[in-house]
Amino acid sequence: MLMRTDPFRDLDRLAQQVFGSARPSAMAMDAYRSGDEFVVHFDLPGIDPESIELDVERNVLNVRAERPSPAPEEAELLVAERPTGTFTRQLFLGETLDTDRIDASYEAGVLTLRIPVAEQAKPRRIHITGGDGRRQLAG
């Protein structure tokens, strides 16, 4: 059996076990634009979808999820490497996104958000007319 030791990670885990989680943990995220929407993926393996909370206020998206310890309270923990507790992430969304139409799904431990670009922010063609009012060029 191969074992690798990271003393700082082990120290963080020990502190969390002794003192409890003093602050929520962050969750890993990828984000990209695909056509007329932004897509965001959050890694939340082992999270019950019922514990995930999403809310938007003034273009700030808050994501919160909880993963309880699988071990009963009276159990003696031998190894506890999987993080438990509350996980949070906050995203500042631009004015060009339609926060009223966010679509969220959770599959295989990944929370996916699809945020459409607002209609007023989409590129559009502006027609140019000549001095006599007739259309001459399209830009």
C-alpha cells in the first residue's frame, strides 16, 4: 500500500476535527461562455441535491451546500480525508446576464448553471440610411 503525507493538509484536517469548521469551504468551479449563455460547473461530489441552495440578489449569485459526516457521532474516526460541512461560493454576475432565467441541474456530483445573456446585451445589426432616408449600407 502506498501512502503519501502532506503535513500541512494533515494539520488542517486535525484542526478541523478538533475545533470544527470555523468557516465554510469553497467549491471548485469552471465557467465559460457558449453561444448566448454562460455555463458554470461546481464540483459537489457526495452532496444531497436537497441541501443545495441557490439565490441571486442584485446580480450576486450565492451557492451553498452541505455534506454531513457519514460516520455516526459515537464512531471513532480512523481516517477523515473527505471534507464535510458547509461549502459556499459567491459569483458576481454582470449586468449583461439574464438572472431571471438561470437554469440549474445536478448530475454525477456536478452542479451546472446555465445563465443566458440578456437580450439587450446580444449583438445586433444596425442599418444605416443615406441622407435622403433610403437605406444604403448595412453594418
